[in-house]
Amino acid sequence: MDNKKFQNKELRKAMAYAIDVQGILDSFSNGLGEIIGAPVPPVSWAYADQSELEQYNYDPKKAKELLDKAGYVDVNDDGWREDPDGKEFTVNFDTMSGSDISEPRA
């Protein structure tokens, strides 16, 4: 990862385990669609067989364990985890806007 914030592999894994992909699919796509567990769709020549890739099924408990192991803990008791240096940890991302479901989906 080019961004220094995400060079910690345990952090990246924790973030993957913390995302309820099936819940998102059920909530915003009426359950239509397929979780492929790969960065490219099966129709692509570059698709990798899922058995060759580590899968990150929704597991908030495991995500928390990985964050603890990586040193991302709530040091000031505000309910949010700080980075291993004790500094505020934030993640910014771009998302779609302009519809009723944009913000909830984000």
C-alpha cells in the first residue's frame, strides 16, 4: 500500500473482516448479486479462483482481535481506536452522492 496508514497488514485484514458485504448486498440490492471474494469479476480473464485467495467473511470479533494485535486500541476511552502511536486514526474515502441511499450505503 502506498498510503503509510495502510501498510500494516493486520489493519487491512481487520478492515476486511469488519465489512458486512452480505448485509450491504441484502440491504441495498434486495439480495440480488453475488459475493465473489476477488478483486475482479468471474467474467474477466484476470479472475482468480476463490480457492486461491484468502476470504474475509464478516467477523467483527476477529476484526477487533486483529486490531488489538496490531496496536489499534482505544487509549483515551472515547469509543474510537487510536493508531499504535496513540494518535487519532481516521479513514477518508470517496463515495457516490445524490440519491437517498448514498449516505446509508457509505
